[in-house]
Amino acid sequence: MPHQTRPASSIGDPNLGRLKAVLDDWRNSLLDMGGRNRLLNFRHTRTSTLEITSPGVGALLAELAKGWEFAPLLPSESEGDRAGIANGRTRPGLVTQKTTQASLDSALYQLRQKSGQMYNDYGLWVLWLGVGMLDWCEAEAHESSAAPLVLVPVELRRDSHRRYRLHLADDQERIHNPALAVKLERLGVDWSPVTGTDVGDLPAVLAAARSVAVGLKGWSVREQVVLGLFASHREAMYQDLQQNEDQILVHPLVRAAALGPDAGLPDDLIGFEPPDLDRIDEVQLPEKTPLVLDADASQRQCIAAVLDNRSFVMSGPPGTGKSQTITNMIAALMHAGRSVLFVSEKAAALDVVRNRLRGVGLGDFVMALHSGDTSKKAVATELARVLTTEARVTGAAAHELERARRLREELSAYAAAMNQPREPLQRTLHDVLGRLVLLEQAGTPNLPLRAENAKAVRGLSAGALLDIAAASQAVSRSWRPAAEGEAFPWRGLVGTDAHQVVSEAADALDALVTAGGHRPFAATQDQPRSVREVQQMVRTLRAGLPSEAVPADNGLPDDVSVQLAQLADLFGMPKPDGADAAFALCELADLAAADHRPPHGWFVAENLRRAYEAAQELRQALEAETAAREAAADVFGEQVLGKAELPGLVARFAGQHRDAGPLLRPVQGGPRVCASAHPHRRLGQVSARSPGSGPGLVHRRCRGDAAGRRPHGTPRSIHPADHARAG
């Protein structure tokens, strides 16, 4: 049984006052009773209003159905000249307050464009002639306002010469200023003599307005005609809500929207659960549902809720079939004998649904009540046409409906079989076929199934398949590193998640930056900018630290500059600005605490200077010794330093054998010394320095053995290359 919406009773309702207050707020939110409302406070603008100064009100309205042209403007033409020219014509044009043709054309263009756009988008007529002007003011107000009395619908057309013409709008009616009636009612002014007068009788309307204004201070009525954009639809909605307040207050949907959980409505009146998508065919048999357009399961949910008299909100992005669903809803309710009012803010949505209904043969059951179809004449004409038209009943035969039922059941059974999980893998046929298509699109080669593997495949379970898939994924993850080798960017990465490792590396880098901020001497030395500089800093610190392990009872503070500054003050030294200076200061502190400290005289300036000089002389002597050793290393061995003849030999060469002559005489002990100094060399290979070059031996070549004997068969003379003869 369809759900019935029960009206709520307002008798003894404790929330009635609150409900009326909410409804009053809704009504007031529709109106703008301030100075921005052009219907209450008319002011000229540059492009949205025109004041028609000629012809007069009576002549203008009498000839408006034929259309009026606008009088052309000449560059040097004044308003009086234009009025004179207009009076000289048999059919004068409309004269406005504009002084140039460009400003007039611009205003007419803007009025025509904006009014046409509002009509096409929202179905609202906003281009009106404001006829008759009431100058009114509130009590104790310093300025008065002007409001038109009557609104006459007009339209701007362009002829073949692209000139604008003002015509009476078709299918639109004159109306009293609705905003003015509401405003004066709030001010306590009885405006009923004006609203009760026929709007077509302009002299009577002006007379009634003057009769009301004569008793009010500062109020007056003028015969003035203005052309502008006036939006009067909100006032009509306001009047509708006010006149039908009692019916609105007892409606359950209004109470639910106004009071929310405090509405006191039954739970099943608003809230309901739509039928499941899988059971929609059971709840609503398709062959018995009067659908005129295609509908899926979700759209049929909405249609079923409508037929059950449920109230709900249907939402969806553009292109999801909302207009199509609304068309099916209206058709289903028409089939159930219901009347439907379809309301939309924009006229385009109404036209879409109306065209869909006409497309399925239901156009005669639709009446448009927006735009130009709302006049009394248009409504009466449409009703007469529909009532005199014979409606033809069309539909499928009984055998066609039965065949459609069988096909639906077969299709539903096929869909259920496709989506039923099957043993042993607990997969549906739909999933398996979709997976095969993906493998084919990926170019996966077909693997032949051998006979020995057929038994294993038949016994494959869902758990075993998951294990195989996990192993395959592991192999696939290892395939690329193995194929790319050293070129793989993550080669050497430990772990299974590269992003986790990168995150850990980022954390380590942040920790390193933090540690760099707490490094020693941060105030005097720049922060290291590369890994190389960090390593150099670590090596410097490590070189100055003691090599043996030190028990760490208390950790060092992050910054030791304070302690080092105090220690430097004790020694009377400057504060250290680097690791080297700090380590030197620490060594000095260790030396001060040692058991064998240096004598006090070491720290006297004169003694320190003499120590530096002695150290310099010692350094020079060591350098001379090192140079002599290197010069004699090619001839002498280390054994020569232990020979007793060495001091005498050195003394003779330094004293009596300073010239070249004595060097040619036999030297006693010389051959023996040479032989013993280097047993693996012959005596003739002894090297010495020339006279004048310092202590040493002259370079000679003695062709004899260690005993001074010459080899057998050799002459006694010395080789000319020795530059001497043997004596």
C-alpha cells in the first residue's frame, strides 16, 4: 500500500509560534525593502534606465501595441529642439533624457541584452515601463524616495535597419508595483484603494494614489514614465506564502524543514530505506512499471519511492540521467492518476523535461506555466486544446509483456551466474574473464599445460593461488634489478620498501643537520657545506682526542665554548676559535697537571728565545748530517762509521790534503778503508768531493783489488779519465 502523507494538526501545537517565526523569516528573506530595490527607490543609472519625456503617458500607452521608435539625436541638438521636431511629426519618436546617440544606443543595447538573458535563463520578465511615480518617505526621513505605481511589460526589438523599437510584450500583463504594496503595508498605510483599482485604467490608478498621498506629509504623485529592469517575482512569492499561510503551516514537509527533529513527526513519514539494487526487480516488476524511458537500478529506486509517496532528495553530477529519471517519475505518477507540479529555478531544465515528455507522446498532458505561457489567455487556450483532443491509449499486448518477463528472468539469471563465486578458487566467471582480457591486452604469452601439471591445477585452491601470486610478485620485483644490474637506481638497497628507506635517509639527514647546528665552535666556524667538509671536521676532532678509551661518566654538553673560555682566562690566553686551538689549550691544561712539569725558566722570554736559537742550530746540524749521509751512501756502508781510521782520514782530507796533488799520492789505509766500507765494490769506485766542496773523498777510479793489486794483464798506468797518474 502506498505511503500516505498525513497533514499535521496545528491545534494545541506547542511549536506553532516557532513555526510561524520560521515561515516569517522565509518570507522576509525574499524581499529587499531597502534603498537598493529599484521598485521602492528608483534612481537613474547610466545604462539600465531611461526616462521617456515625450510623448505623454496617455499617447505612449495608447500606441504601444503598434510600437514606438526612438527619436534620433543630432550632435548639436538640445532636448527642446528634439521635442519640437517630435511634435512636428505625424508619428513622433520617443524622446529620452540621453543627449547623444551613442549613449542612447548603449542603454538600449544593455536593456535588451540583460532582459533577454534573464528571460531565457529563468523565465522572468524584467523589462518594464514604470508608469506614474509616487514620491514617498518614511517618518523622520531626510530624503524621499520614488516608486513606480504601475508596471507595463515591454520589449525592445530591432528592425531591418537595426533601429530599436519599443513594443508591448506579448503574453505579459500589467501589474501594480508589488514591492510598494508590501512596503506601505509595513508602514501602516492603507494602499488597498490603489491595488483594488483596475491596472488597465491608468487615470483611476493615479487618482487613487493621489487620494492616499494627500493625507501624508511629503508624499506626491507624478505622471512620469521610465524604462528599466524591475524584478518583481519575489514579491509574488511573498504574497503566495502570506495568503496560504494556514495550509503551509500544517504540511509535514514544511514542519520537518522548519523544525527539524523537533517537528514531532512519525519516523516513517520522512525517513525510509530504499529497496536494494539487487532486489529492485522483485519490489518493482519492470513489466508492470510504466517507464517511458530507459532506467537503471538506481533510477528505478527513485521511481519506486515516488510511487510509494515518499519525499526524498535525488542528487547526482551532470550527465547521470536526472532529467530522464524525472521524466519517468512524471509518467509513472500520471499513470497512477496523480497530478505533478515540476518546479525549477531555470527555464532550461523545464524545457528539457517537457521536450522529453513530448518525445514519448505525453505532450498533451503537459502545461507550461512559466515564461510567456502564464498569461490568462495562454492558459485558457492550452486548456481548451487539451480538453478537445482525444487521447490515444498505446501499450504492449499481453503476450509481449509475457515475453519481456521471460527475457528479463533469463538475463537476470545469466547476470547472477556470471557473478556467483565458484570453487575451488572462489572467483566469479566475470572476474576470470576480465583477468584473461587484461592478460591478453598486456601481451602475456600462453603457457601450455603439461599432462603432469594437470592434476596440480585441478587441485589448486584459493589459498594456494594467493601464495603463487605473492611469489610471482616477489620474482617480478627482483627481475628488474637483476636485468639492469649496476644501472638499477636502487641497487644495494636493504629492505623491501624503497619509500621507507628514503624516509629513513631523510630522517638521518635531518638528524645530521641538527647535530651540525650543535657542533663545537658553531659561532666562529661556518657550517660544513659538503660531505667532504664534514669528514674533514670529524678527522680533525678525532686526531685531537685521546686514543685510549675514557670512561664516560657524564656526557659532554652540546656546546663547550663556555668551559674553554674559562680555561683560556685562567691561562691568560685568547679564547679558542677552532678545534686545533682548543686541543692545544687542553694539552696545556694536561701539562699543568702532570707530575713532571717543565721548569719555570722555560717560560721566561729570554730563555725561550735562546732555546729557539739552539733548536734552530740543532736543526741545521741535523740537516747537514742528513745531506752528508745521502752523499756518501752510494760508496760507503754503515760499517765505515765504526772504523778507527775514519777520524784520521777525515782530518787529513780536511787539512793537509786540500789540494789535488796530495790526492794522487798513495794514501795509507785508504784502500783498506774503502774496501771495508763497501766490500762489494772495487776500490776504484770510491767517491769523494772535489777540493773546496767540503770534507769528503775525491771521486777516483782505482783499477785494483782490495789489496791494491792491479788485475793480471793490465798496464800500470791510470786511465786518462781519472785526470792523474799513479806514482
